[in-house]
Amino acid sequence: MADWSSAGDSTRAVHAGQEPDPATGAVVPPLVLASTFAQDGVGVPRATFEYARSGNPTRAAFESSLAALESPAAPAIGLAFASGLAASDTLLRTVLRPGDHVVLADDVYGGTYRLLYRDWGVVTDQVDPTDLDGVRAAIRPGLTRLVWVETPSNPLLTVSDIAAIAELAHAAGAVVAVDNTFATPVLQKPLGLGADVVVHSVTKYLGGHSDLVAGALVVPEGELAGRLATNQNSLGAVAGPFDCWLAMRGIRTLGVRMAAHCAAATRIAEWLVERPDVGEVRYPGLASTPGHRVAATQMSGFGGMVTFRPTGGAQAARAVAEATEVFTLAESLGGVESLIEVPAAMTHLSSAGSRRPVPHDLVRLSVGVEDVEDLVADLDQALAHAAAAAR
């Protein structure tokens, strides 16, 4: 197997973990659907594979590919799950016990919020991750086991300083988990900034085509990696081989897709800023967006997610979302097609009443790879429609 550690991200995305099949020479790793594998002797697996929950060649290839992208300079393992929340749940079950304390960024994905606030004896405090003094004050040495951030966050696009938060958490003996779904390893590598584990909803940018549901963890080799791998097998919420095969297909074009997403999102964000019928616009690439300086330091691009608040309030937000024609009104994100939603009424209903609920007038855009001027024109007519409806 070739060493791709010194190669660029796009080269690793095409080749790492995806070498030609040694049996046939196929340049695309084969899809292996078997649930069990013949052994050469009692307890002697032919190629480490025994039973598909414990391991599958297609899943192993995907896990290797993702680990190579997230951690090119140091050995790491990838673990694939049936969804992003299955990955998150396995991580939480591995590092936490009843009575433990978690510091949680206050605008995380609603599903993460639900997981941590279920009744299972874990104490969770939410904190503004951009307030490092607040993060320091929230951490309880000897009790805090986990500090969890998303950066950029969903949907407020808050940017957290991973290195600074990791330093604070590690001083208290806590594990740092970073949800890297929005940035992807092409734009940001949390493990290199001090994080202990990276979380992904593979459904989003890694898959990239809105045709799979999967999740993943990436963690440096070591004791935590071993415990996570054991629980991946024990809990059983593993990704199926076809989803892993689709995810590898998506990863191969991740570099070029993220470049297209970033370019189009920048154009749209800059256009929205100039609109008199749009109030706040958030995009990490805008100097006016809080966290821009940190994003410019720890990211190599600013991603494909944009949020804005029409001046007409929640009614206008709904009207815009329902009037687009190129943007599809739908949950999820990260596909080649552009999506629009109102998070407070859709993906983030469960965050209502939280420390920082999502504004009811916030519109979230997942900017795809269509011609950007078609996207601009679509938003233009949708905003006009919302204005007319309000008269």
C-alpha cells in the first residue's frame, strides 16, 4: 500500500484507502456485500474479516480513506457508522459515565443537543465557544470528561478556536470532540489543532450527493481509538457496505466540490450583504462575520453554508424558503444541489428553549455546484416574492 501522507488533499481523496483491487485490478474498490466470510481454519480469518458487523472490506477502505484525509501526518483510525448521530452516540457512550460533566458549545446541531440532554445522568453545561474565559470557567477539573464543539456550527456558523479550546480542556483532563461536518478535512483538520476525536455526518459533504446516510469518527491510534472500535462492534450501529462505497465515491471529488461550494457561497454571501431587504448575513469568509479571523487561521476555505435573516422577520424567512426554484426546500446539506431551509421550524426544533435558540427568521443555505448566477437570480426572485407577499 502506497504512502500518501505527503500528498495533497485531493490526491489522498482519490487514492488513500482506494488502491486498485489486487485480485482484479479494478480502479474502484469493490462493493462487498457478504455478511460473513470463510475462514482458513478454526478462528483463522483469511483477511481479518469474520462477520460484517465487526468488519467489511468496503467499510475498511472507506475508514482508511477518511483517516488519511483527517490525519495525514500521524496514524489514525476511521470508524464508520449508520448515521452521524450513531457515531456521536457511540462516542458519548465510550467516554462518559453517569455523573460526568460535558461542556457543550451552545449552538450545536439539534440532534447532538437531544443526545446530551436525554435522561442518562450526565451533567451538561452549554457555553459560548468563542468566549474562552467562559469555556475555562465552565470546565470542572476532575469532573469534565468531554468538551464538544462544532466549527463552523450548525446553523449559526459560529467559529471556535480549536487549538485554544483544546489547551483549556486538556489541562483539565477532558477529551475534545470537534464536529467537522461543515468544514470537511479538505478545509480543516481538527486533530492537527489538538482535538482528540473528529465527528462527521458522512451524509453531508463527504457523501456529497444526497444519496446516503452515514457517520464517522476519526481518532489518533491509541487507547481511546481501541475503546471506540470495541464499542463500534459491540453496539453495532455500523455503516453498511453500499453506503461506504457511495461515501468513497463522494470523497474522490471532495476537493473539487469544496472549491466550487466555497466560491459560490462567497459570491452569494457578498451579494446578500448588499441587499436592503436582508439584515444579518453570516458566512465565515465575510470580515463582518464573528470568527472570521479564527476561520482564516485554522481553515483553508470557508465552506458552502450561508445564513441570513430577511428584514421582514420570520414570515419573510418562510416566504423566501417556499419561493425558491433552484434552491430546494429540504433538510440536510452538503450535496451538489442547493438547499434552503428555516432551521427554527425544521432541523433545529429541538433547540427551542436552549441557551441559544435559533432565531425564527434565520434562513440557512447549503450552496451547491449549480451556476452561481442562477442561484443568485433564484434568491433575488424569492426575496422579491417575500416582499410582495408582505404588502
